[in-house]
Amino acid sequence: MKKLILTSLLLPLLMFSLSSLQAQPQAQPLHEAQPHAFQTQPQSRLQPQPQTQPQSLQAAQPQPQAQELAVAWEELTSADFKKATGLAQGVCIIPIGVIEKHAQHLPLGTDVYAARHIALTAAKGEYAVVFPFYFAGQIFEARHQPGTIAYSSRMLYDLLDETCREIARNGFDKIIIVNGHGGNTNFLQYFCQTQLEGERNYAVFLFTPTGDKETDRKITELRKSTIGGHADEEETAVMRVIRPDLVHMDRVALESGRDQARLPLPGTYTGIWWYARYPNHYAGDATGSDPEIGRLSLDSSVAQLQKVIGMLKAETGTLELQYRFFKEAGEH
């Protein structure tokens, strides 16, 4: 009986070992840059080192071109990462949003999807590296809605600060934040202001796109409603371009997006204002949302971000002034 049990236990392991020996490594996709076959190792007295390749053979190794390098941080190989920082000229983008309810018809990650789409598309036109999926933002006003992820205020700041420091440690000195959530705006502006609290060797920039008259005119002509702000006609149109498979137009009218005006206190600001006006976490009317509105909005933001990336690549004044400021601040 014991022999039978041992045989039944060992047989699967033996078969797995044989299959592992027979398995061949899969070829990497052609569009991904291949790492060098040999890399120079630090000298050691304990172990013999492999000989380096002749210069002629090293030169023959294929070098990844700009179009071969992924723009998404998580898609780069470690071997290609340094090449990417050089090609990006120190520019890294953090697309930031939150996980929150967007009425009944849009996904919880709408803001992150939008910010990432803009960042990734712009970076392909003007090369920069885009940081992975980031959803730690200010969203306390949606804690009453299912699916919301609302981190503590201290953690929000510390996580973004640590993220920027780690991005800088990896070779970037110009960090652009692309915000996809209106509730993050004040927090992110405050974060940028606090960058002067202590010396650092990088600068943080908040992307602030502006509307252009021609795009605004076209969007106005296409819109069927004049109100909005959250999961509305325009935001729904954007998601119908980015991820149409996640948009449920049949659920648009399940809840009201009207302003309920439950706290008429002019001349004041209080944290409960959003809940007082839009408790359903829906502001506007997405009925009949036209994807063309989304294309116009996205194209405008992408074009503006591309210009910002190119501008910051060539710009040196920010870091120079920052260095001078920290030096002067340390003298007092």
C-alpha cells in the first residue's frame, strides 16, 4: 500500500520534470527590443569572469530604435530601461485618477483610463515613459458608493511623494502629472507647492490643458445637453472611444444626474458640497452621447501634452531655479 502511495505521488513529479526538460523557450515578439547576449560584469577575485565581446561584435548587436521602445514603464525590459530614460530625456508621466462610481453606465476606473490614454498616446508621438496604473487620489466624497477606493489623506501624499522620488532615482528629473479626476486638482496643486519644502534633484509639473476655440465650437455643436461634469455626455463620449466595451448606454437613465441643490450656502465652501448636489455620483445627462465628442476632446489633450513633453525636454530653467532656491533657502 505504501509503495502504491509513493508511486502515485512521484509519478506526476517525474512527468513534470520530463516535460520541463523537453520544453523550449518561446521566441520573443519581434517588436520588443532584445537584450544584449553578453554584459560586462564587475571584476571579482573569487570567480573567473567571461570574456567580453570584440568591439566589432558588440557594434553588430541590434540597437532598439525609438519606435521599438515601449512607452509604458511596465512594458520595458530592464535592459532597455536606461535607453528609455535617455530617449525620454528625463521626462516621465504619471497619469493619475481614482476608483469611483461614474453613474450606472461607466466603469469605476473611468478617470484612470482617460488619463492613461492621453499620456500613452502623447508619449508615442513625443517619446516619454509613462508610469504604471495609478489610482491613489482624493475621493472621500464617494465613500458612500460601492467600489470606491478612498485612501487616507496622509497616505495619498506620501505615496505620490515616494513615487516621484523612486521615479527620480531611476533616472528621470522631469515628472509630469496628468490628472483625470476633478477631485484631485486642489490636492495636486498643493503637492506641487510642497516640492519646495526640501531639496530635491527633480521637478514636478502638473499638466493643465486649455480648451481651444475650434474644438470647443465643434463639441458644443455636437452636444445635446448643456449641463454636466461627471459621467456626463462628454466623459461618456471619451469612454466610448477608449473602452466602448465598458460603456452601458442602456443604463444611462437609471439614475438622475440633476443638481439637487440641497445646501444653498453662497459664498462658502464645505466638503459635503458634492454630496449635497450630486448624491448619485452622476452630474449631467449622457443620453445620446456622441463618440465624436470624445475624439475631439482626446485629440486636443493629446496634442497639448505632446507640446508640453517637447517643451520640458528642451527646458532647463526650472531645475536651475529650483537649485538656486534651495541653495539660498539653506543660507537662512
